[in-house]
Amino acid sequence: MEKKVRVLLAKPGLDGHDRGVKVIAAALRDAGMEVIYTGLRQTPQMIVDAAIQEDVDAIGVSILSGAHMTLFPAILEELKAKDATDIILFGGGIIPDDDKTELEKMGVAKIFTPGAPTEEAIKFLREAAGSRSPKE
Amino acid sequence: MFAGKFLEKIKEKFSSWDKNAEKYRSKKSLPRFFTISGEDINELYTPLDIKGSSADDYFEKQINFPGEYPYTRGIHPTMYRTKMWTFRQFAGMASPEETNERFKYILAQGGTGLSTAFDLPTLMGYDSDQPQSLGEVGKCGVAVDTLADMEIIFEGIDLGKVSVSMTINSPASIILAMYLAVAEKKGVPLDKLRGTLQNDILKEYIAQKEFIYPPKPSIKLITDMMAYCLKNVPQWNTISISGYHIREAGSTAAQELAFTLADGFCYIEAAIEAGLDVDEFAPRLSFFFNAHSDFFEEIAKYRAARRIYARHMKERYKAKNQRSWLLRFHTQTAGCSLTAQQPENNIVRTAIQALSAVMGGTQSLHTNAMDETLALPSERAALIALRTQQVIAHETGVANTVDPLGGSYFVEALTDKMEKEAEEYFAEIEKRGGVLTCIEEGFFQTEIARAAYQFQKEIESKERVIVGVNDYTLENEKIDIPVLKIDKECERKQIAALQKIKAERNNGQVQVLLDKLKQVATDGGNTFEAILECSREYATLGEMCDVLRSVWGEHVENPAAMQVS
């Protein structure tokens, strides 16, 4: 049997808009993945610690407040510091195209912007998790 | 209104029409006709769909004249012919200086009210220099740390003339206190001030999630402020009970209506319990609804809201003052309906949504800018949004007559249905132990999350078409409208300004007043005056919130409220 994809979803920063993250959580679950939603106002450290603890394939982060250029790099740093860069980091929110390109260059695997179907996220995660080689 | 005989005749005619129509119904039609909230809609509405319409007192009881109980048709007898709705554009970004500039621009372009957006640190009760604020300063609104920032925001604006709305909840008392302190310094008497504070904490637990303290002390903060304003700032709307965010979080129209009114009744009960007289405070309550894209459903929602509220105020809370029965409301078009794809189409969506708010009798209106799924509005986008209201007001003719859709079989039937669904929700909430228990147990949150997911599934299965998103898309679309960027310097400058204030103020006195606030909060006294005293001395918003956190603790969302399906 194929291993189930495990995903940690989180909302970092002060933003409380959780409609998107909950929709994604439900869609990933319906697609047969295991989803852990951490809730609101998680620091990058809390997110990365939880991801390691839960042994997930990917971290999905939702930011609608405009603080994405601060929060994504902080999570990437934290992953590096904890030697966990094998965990896929993806995200979504109100993120302008230029920032999206820059974030993907920094190491965020994928950014989904408003209007993206959940189907896209499911497909992305299946592929990315399938080709992932976890560190021991 | 419709005599029994008349209805009999329509019934006969209806079946012959139905037989004839059958020939035109084909397999080509859509499998289902339903509103944006998922409510099935009939092919045709006639007097037969209006329940109880054969009763002699139907018209008087259900519809009546505008300005008369139960206010289905509007709260004023003459509505927009004598008082146009307020064109109130929500604005606020980056530094206090830039926000002041945008405010002056809005007023110069014919805006008739101001509405202030704060950044997330301000909304969450942190100063710009606290670690939690990193990267968020000035991003989704203006940063306010001390009275000095409020002085800049309202510099050169006559507070005695313009009504000012402020979207702030957990720290609402602090922001209002700073605003009153600005007015005092400008020499504007407090009884001349007009405006609205959002101050609706319940919908924060339910939908927007910008909460600090647990529900009980949060409600105490609100009733403290209400008591102060009744005496000192009599024209101020101390609370704007908001469905907007509930809808944005994904609720249906009926949920928006029911949960918002349930919140309203919860505040009313709290104020009565705090010893306030319903007829004194109720005229200062106002509401805030969303205008989504389903045109008739929205109009029915506003009409039902007025009728339900009037009935409950009169019958359940025994208000005697007619002004206590009036549901006055602000409307904002639906941000969640805007698309990042082909963003110019958002101008059209917003115009239609705004039209529904006007046909539904709103008292004031904010129209969204086309670029709000991309960033804060650019000046050009903000201007088009304001112009949209002006076109509706001056060119379309819809403001010429009161409640132009009153008597439409469809709209009346839909209004009745909305009222019925709201009453069913009230019964359910009551059964579950009331609003606070429902929040704690995640009832509202789960209902909303479920509706949001259902909506998304309908889009993905193409049962629902969103123009430019899942149909009528453009290949390789490149967005080429200008997008506002908040300068990274903004955070650094705001922190520098804050540190300067902290160095120059009377720090001894600030500490004395913060200690006093702590004492008052601990003893259960009225917190508002203590907050006002702190604000006058340039105590920071974060310092005051920290004092209250130390007394009341912080609210943490129950995992039950985080369930997704």
C-alpha cells in the first residue's frame, strides 16, 4: 500500500483569516491525506518543531496579511537550523506575482494564489511527496 | 392583502401556466437553480408563495410603510430622497501620514464619511516594536502605537463635521480613547463627535479571529465603554455588530443574518445585565453586513434583518423607544467574491453588490476596489470604487423611490424565508446553551467552515461558474494593473517614531496610570476612564493591552472550533 501523504497546515503571524486553510485541510483530507492543522498565530519555530515531531512530508502555510516576505524566509531559516530542509514548504494567500517568484527562488516549493483549485494543491503534494527523500 | 378568492383564481391559473411551461422546459436547462448560499429557487413566484398573505393584517404586520414597524421597507419614511446613504470608503495603510493623505483625498473626491483600517499589530494589541509585529507593521492598515499617531491621522480634518468609523475590536476602547483625546486637544466637544467603532468581539471568536482576551472580560470592556459614551459621547455608535466577516469566512446569507443578530442580542442582554436601560443604549447600536453577489438574496437578507430586529427589540427586550427598534446598518461589498484573475471584472461585481445594498436600504456603504485580492487598493482603484457609488446614487434612479422591490413576490417570499431560517438558528443556538457556549464549542465556526468548503467544491465541480476563474479564463493571463506596495521603511520609521515618544513623555506618570488601569481591571471597575487617562499621557496601545492581558489572560481557540469538516 502506498504511504499516506502527511501534511502540517499552519497560520503564522498575527493574521486570523482561516477560511482558506480550513478549505485546504478539508480538501486534502478528502483526497486521502493525513492533515494536522495547528491553528492560529504559530511562530516559525512552533511550526517547524511540530512538523518534525509529526514527521510530515510537507508544511503548508497560509498568509493573507502581507507579511509573507518576513514569515516564509523565517520558516525556511528554521528548517535549515533544524536540519529539516527535506520537508516540503508550500503556501498560499494574497501574494503578488513578484513576491511569489522571489519566494519560490528562496526555496518555497510552491505558492498558490487566490482562485487556485484545491485539485492543484492535491496534485502538487502527491508528486512532491512521492519524489521526496526524507532525511534519516 | 390578497383575498382568498383572488388566490383561488391564481391557483387555477398557475396550473394551466405550469402545463404550458412544461413544453418549454428542456433537458438543456441547468440541473439546479440555486442561490450563492445554496438555496433552491423556484422558476416563478406568485402571491401563492407569500405565506399568510390572505390575512387582513398581512400588509401591516409583515411589510407596512417605511419608517414604520416592523421596518421591512426601511428605517426612514423617505429614505434616500432626504438622506443619501453615506459613501464611506475604508482606508488606512502604512504610516499615519500616508493614511492622513488618503483620508484628505477621499474627502476631496466627495466621500462623506471616513473609515479607518488598522494594521494587524494594532488590531491584536501590540506595538510596532514588539517582536510579534515583525513584518506586519503598516501592512493591512495604519499602525497606531500612541495618541501621537492618531493626532497625525486626523490632522487637518474637522472631527466635528465628519463621521469617522474605526474598524477595531479587542483594543477598541483604547483606540476610541485616543480619538477622544485628539478631539479634546483640537477643542471639539465630545458631544459633537459622530462615528462608529466596530467593537464587535463575538464575531472575532466566530470568524475573523482577532481576539485577545477571553469572551467575558471582552464583553465587560464593551459595556464599560457603552456606559461612558452614553453620558459623554452621545452621538457615537459604540458597536457595529458585524456579519461582514462571518460571510467572508464562508457562511451562507442566512448564517450571516442569524449569527450576527444572535451576537447583537447577546450584547443587548449583557448591557441590560450591566444595568443599562435598553432604550438608552439600543439607539446607538448599529450593524454591518456583507453585500455578496446573489442580488435578490442579499436584498431579502437586509429586509429580513430589519424586521427580525424590530420584533425582538419590541417583544423580547421590551424596548419602548421606537429608535431602539431600528436596525441601522453599514454595508461593504464582498471581498471574498473578488478574483485575482481579470481583476477589472471586480469593478462589475462590486457595482452589482453595491446596488443590492442600496435596494436593501443601507445607511452607509463601502465599495471594494478591484485590486484587493492582490494588495491594498491603489489610489486609482480606490477612486473607481467611490465613483461606483456615485454612479448608483446619481445616474441609475434607484434612489428615487423607497424600497423599490417591496411587493415583488420573489423578494417578499425570500425575505420571509430568510426570517424563518434565522429564527431556526436562534432556536438552535438557544438549545445549545447560547452564543458564548456555541463559540466555545465551535458550533458557528464549524457551520461556516462547512459552508465554505461546500462552496469551493461547487466551484471545482463547475456546478457554479466564477467568471475568469473556472470559466471564461484567459490563457497565460498577465495582471497589468498597478499594485500598491508598502515600503519596508515604514516599519523602521514607525518604530523610530514610537521610541521618540517613549523617550519624551512623562514616563513616571504613564506608569502610575498603567498601574491604576490594572487596579481598575482587577477590581471590576469601569475600565474606560482609566484607559482614557493612559491615552492622554501617550501610554502605548501595547502597554495598555499588556496590562489587561496580565489581569484577564489570553483567549486560545478550542480545538473544536478548528474542525474543518
